[in-house]
Amino acid sequence: MVKFASSVSGMRSSEIRDMMSLATKPGIISFAGGMPDNRLLPVKELDDIYSKLTDSEKQKGLQYGPTNGLPELREALKKYLQAKGLPVSDNELLITTGATQAINILAKAFINPGDTIITENPCFIAATSSFKAHEANIVSVESGENGINVDALKEILDNLCEKPKFVYITPNFHNPSGALCPLSVKQELIKVLTHRDIVLIEDDCYSDLAFDRKGDADDLKTIKSLNPQGIDVCYIGSFSKILGPGLRLGWMLVPKYIYDKCELIKQPIDACSSSLSQVIAEKFLNTGRVKTYVESVVPLYKERCNTMCTLLRDLLPNGVSFTQPKGGFYLWLTLPDNIDATDVLKRSIDKSVVFVIGKTFDPYARKNNTIRLSFCNTSVDDIKLGVPKIVDSIKEVMSIN
Amino acid sequence: MVKFASSVSGMRSSEIRDMMSLATKPGIISFAGGMPDNRLLPVKELDDIYSKLTDSEKQKGLQYGPTNGLPELREALKKYLQAKGLPVSDNELLITTGATQAINILAKAFINPGDTIITENPCFIAATSSFKAHEANIVSVESGENGINVDALKEILDNLCEKPKFVYITPNFHNPSGALCPLSVKQELIKVLTHRDIVLIEDDCYSDLAFDRKGDADDLKTIKSLNPQGIDVCYIGSFSKILGPGLRLGWMLVPKYIYDKCELIKQPIDACSSSLSQVIAEKFLNTGRVKTYVESVVPLYKERCNTMCTLLRDLLPNGVSFTQPKGGFYLWLTLPDNIDATDVLKRSIDKSVVFVIGKTFDPYARKNNTIRLSFCNTSVDDIKLGVPKIVDSIKEVMSIN
């Protein structure tokens, strides 16, 4: 047997994998997955777009494209991002094979084995996996209902022997915590990071899924759109939540010098992202269907979220807390310190309900008293059936009858 | 400015990039690209397949799939590979985002910085780039009209201080050399590698494009299908040449212990390959359209190849040699030792004809007296116009009038 490279080990949580396999079994009510509901995917829109493609566009979809993305998609996406206030003309856009690849390319760009990088805790698991695969020394900073704890971050930065290469955060509708980081916290974060020569990676896959776009307009502003001077912000986005993850399309909007490296890195990884997906995504953008589609599904996610929150508020025992999400896919439950989420999960599985324990999203897998509930992929009826069973399981573990 | 990781440098030949950009200009006759002809891509077949997809299949195409690939595609591909004699039941199949990703994942799996690996010389440039990106010590072995020089390989293996992790070869219709490695050479190679604990990566993206499938049946056998005992063979294939590169779909068929690592590695790279592409590729396989499509285009590639060979035989001066390709996309010209291919290229560009100089495919970029001519993406008429101009350019540099 040939020896593997040293960096290849334990990159994926087997817990997540087992959970996902369980989650797709018939009869199981799942709050585990972070994917859109199959029934809500834009099939009609896809049909409509496909039916209008010319032969030449279909040829383009079957052919190699430039590594940085099809020019038509890059143009359409620039307009889309510009309308959201993002500084597209001062930065370069790289189309990637999902936001996951964007994270992975940035990890490759910056991390030498042993380099320190900073994440939130909890953190998106594919990001943690990618940073571990690049043998980063991960330092994680507490992230709560207002996003990253900036004071804690500042203290860490002031005391670290080695300067971290980057800080990776998901300020809008965090996965898994669901939190929307308020504008004031974003502004504090900018202050702390300015002129430190630390890149900020802003993962923004969920902000289009705001339940109250107007009411939360200020807090929804991305850090990249604030265009802070003195910090290199790498902004990551995705078509997965606004169109369909099966297309495997995401992007990064980054300073030119970082773009140049990242394009070089992408070339031997997969040459280019799916051209067929890119042709389709371009049409979704240019026909305005992304906007109308998102506007049609967000109220459904909101209804699911509200149903879940109402049930939890009515049923949860004292000592278990959560913050009502303002958008996105996830709700984060915090149990009392001494309550083991794995015990709750086991009892829920006995009741045919699954979710993911919060520990999975802790880079160090330490404390085990949190739970991620996805409301994106479960009908209102199933939420009404499933949530009480989770509450029952929590009560059992807390010995409350 | 934040310092990049040390491994990120010079991963793509700027020569190739410039050439590709030149190759797509109007009025230019290009023998540069390694992509199928747009006009030959299976647009009608795609329409037919799309029109028959159910809503549930379209949903699947828009949704995340398992990291190792959609079960339906894996089953269809297993049948396809089994019919070609590949040992699918003793191995595991991983769907990848193009063969390029398969190479990149295997590089990640095996290469620690400084590890020795062996390639052919010349070698597929994306493979070389990937191995360099993983900081491999690349040792390359001469590869000619009969594929890798097995004696030279044996000598290197016997004399290397450090055992290489793997040997990477493209035995069937090599990119760039076009060579079909005869069965006898494959058998010698097996002998040399048996029980050495060195993985063999067999890149087989072109073997479906044989001009005389029956006549060359023996030589077309893949090493993996010979199922040699005592060597772990990682077999790589792609839909790019038999369906369309824009789908970004390839695969690896590898021993279980290697598959397990590679699936782990793929997860944080891009989660899964495009589901939409996978749904379509499965239909191409299960409806038999891959077979009928390939059978319809191979005679066209053969005609282009024959046209090119006839012209070259008629026009080339003494001292310039080539072997007539038996399939694939490429023809390899060897100029006299003292003739500089870059000079020939410059003069060809002045005549509005482009190709890629052979040095681009040399991991060390040393000798510069070879030329790769792609016949896959150029019409017979353009071949008749373009090849004489290349010959004229060669004659000019050789000072022959």
C-alpha cells in the first residue's frame, strides 16, 4: 500500500454523513440538510430557459469555457452584484464550482502548513474541512446571535504570536447559527481589521434569503459593499441557494492581486466550472428570473421558520434558548451546559426525526449543548410533526416530564 | 499585501493561455486547442434528452448529490466500463469534475511537498501543473511513438534514492504526442511496476476515439482492464471527449482504499460535481447515445487526421518526422534538433495559423524542437489551408526554399 500524503485525514465529519444518509430515508422527518427543498427548485423556470437557448448557446454549454467563467455570465453577475452595492469595478470576479470551491481556492492561495487562520465558532463545516485539509492552525472566535465577537477577536489578534493569514466569517444568516450580524458589529470588525494585513473572507451565500429586506436593510449590508479601505475583503457568493446547488456555481469577488492567484489555482483543479450551468445561470440573471424566483420562495421559508419558532416558543422548557432567524436556512438551539445534544439526537432518531448537533460545526468539537435545525427543506406539516418530538427528546434528556 | 502560500506559483503556461486567446480570433486557423469542434457537439442529442427528463429528474439536476456521484450515473457508467473490460466490481468509481479534477485529487492524496512522482515527457499540461501545485519533485521519462520508454523507466526506478509515489501515463492517444502505446509495451510496463508499491495512474480520456477499433483492439486494451495483480492502478476517464467538456464530468476507477481517501478529499473541494451534468450524462449512457454519437464523430476526426497526414507527407522537408495517429486529437511533429519551434510558431502566426509548441508539455521546458498539431477542432478545408503555411514556416526556419 502506498502511503498517502500527510494532510489527508479526517476531513469530513462522519456524523454529518451518517445523518444525511439517515435524513433521506422514507418516514424520517429531517431538519438536517442545508439544501433547498426539492419541491421549491425552479424547474419551470429551467424549462423555460432551456426552451429558448439557441444552438450556439447549447454548444457553448457543452464546450470548455475560460477558467474565470463565461464572459456573458461574468457580465450578468457583475450587474447583479453592482445592484447590491458591491464594488465590482474595483475588484475581479472569478466563477467557481460552488462557494465551496471558492473557499478551497482561497485556502490553497494563502495557507502554508501550520499557518494560522481565524474562523467563527461555530463555522460552516466545509470551510473547516478545507482549512484542515490545507493543514491550517485554526483559531476560532466565538460567534453568537450578533455574529462574531469582535472584542474576543481583537484580543486574539493582539495576542497571537503569528499573524493569521485570514479571518473567515459568514455575517449574514450564518450556517449553522442563523445569525444576522448587525451593521454596527460589521463596522467594529472593519475597525479591528483595518491595516493589519489580514485578509477578510466574507462568505455571503444566504443574504438574498432575508425575510424582511426593507426592515433589515442596514444590517443586511455586506462588508464588501461597505468597501472598507485598508482591508482586502474576499467576497464569496453562490447560486446554490438562489437557483439550485446542483448547478455547482459560486463566485468570488476579490482584489485583482488575489484574483490572479486564484485563477491560476483553479486551472489545474477543474479547468473551468460547468459551462452548461453557466449558460443557464446567465439566463436566470439576465431574464430577471433569479429575482422573481427568490421572491417566490422566501415567503415559504419564512413561513416554515415562523412555524418552527412559534412551536419552539410554546413548547421548549426553561433553559433552552434560541434567537428567531431573520432569514436563511437555520435555527440554532442552545441547551443547558450539562445537556448532551448527542443524547437528544439519539432520542429524536428513535422518534424518526433527525438534525445535526452543533458540535459538528465546532472546529475543535468541544462543547456539545447546541443543535442546528434547518427549516429550509421541511414542509410546514412536517415541522409541526417533528419539532414537538425534538422538544420531547430534549425534555427526556433534561428529565422533565 | 498578505503573503500567498509558497506552493502557488507559475502553475499555468502563459504560452498556452496566449495561444488559446489568439486561437479564437476571427481569421485565425487554429491547431492549438484540445477541445472538440463546436459544430460536432451533440446538441440535437442534448435536446432530445432534456425533452424527456421528468420533473423529478430536473429537480435532481438542480439539487446537491452525493460527493461520489449520482447513483444512477455511477451504475450506468459501471456498465459502460464493464463492457470495455474494466474491473468495476473489484474497484470503486468516483465521479469527478472532469478528468482534471481526478488527477488533482490523486495528486492531493499522494503528494507531500518534495515527494517524487514520475510522468511521461511530454506530458498533459494540466497534470504537470497539478503535480507542481502540490510541490512534487517531477521526474519525467521519455515517451515516444510507442508510449513510455519502459527501459528508461526501469533504470530510473532502480536508481532513484526515494521511491516515487506514482507513475502518471496516458497510454492511449497521448496528449500531446498522439501515441498509442502497444499492448506489448503495456505488458512490459506492468512487469516493471509489479510489487514495487508504486501507484500507476492511467489517464484514458481518448481511447474511445480510435480510428480502427477492431484492427487496433489489442493495443487499445487499457492497463486497468488487464487487471494486473501487484499494482494499484488508478484509472481516469472523462465525458469531455465523448460527450462535451462543458459538462465537466470525469471519473476515477480505483482500489477501495484509494477511493475512500479521494472521496474525503473531493468533499471540501466542490461537494459534488454538477448534478445537472450528471443527470444528462446518465441519459446519454443509458440510451446508448454516447456510443452512436462517438461512432458518428470519429470518422470525421479520422478524415481530418488523414488530410493532415497526407499534406504533411507530401510537403514536409527531410528531417521533420511524425507518426500517423491511430485516434485521438493530436499529431506530434519532431523538427531537427537545431530548429527552434518558437521561431516556427512566430512565422506561422504571421501567416494567421497557430499551434502549441511541444516544449509547453515538457515538465522541464528544455528541448524546443517539437510541435503539437490538434486536428480535432479544424475543418478539412482549414487543414488544407493551414498545414501548408506551417510547413512553409518550418522551411523558412530551416532555410529551405
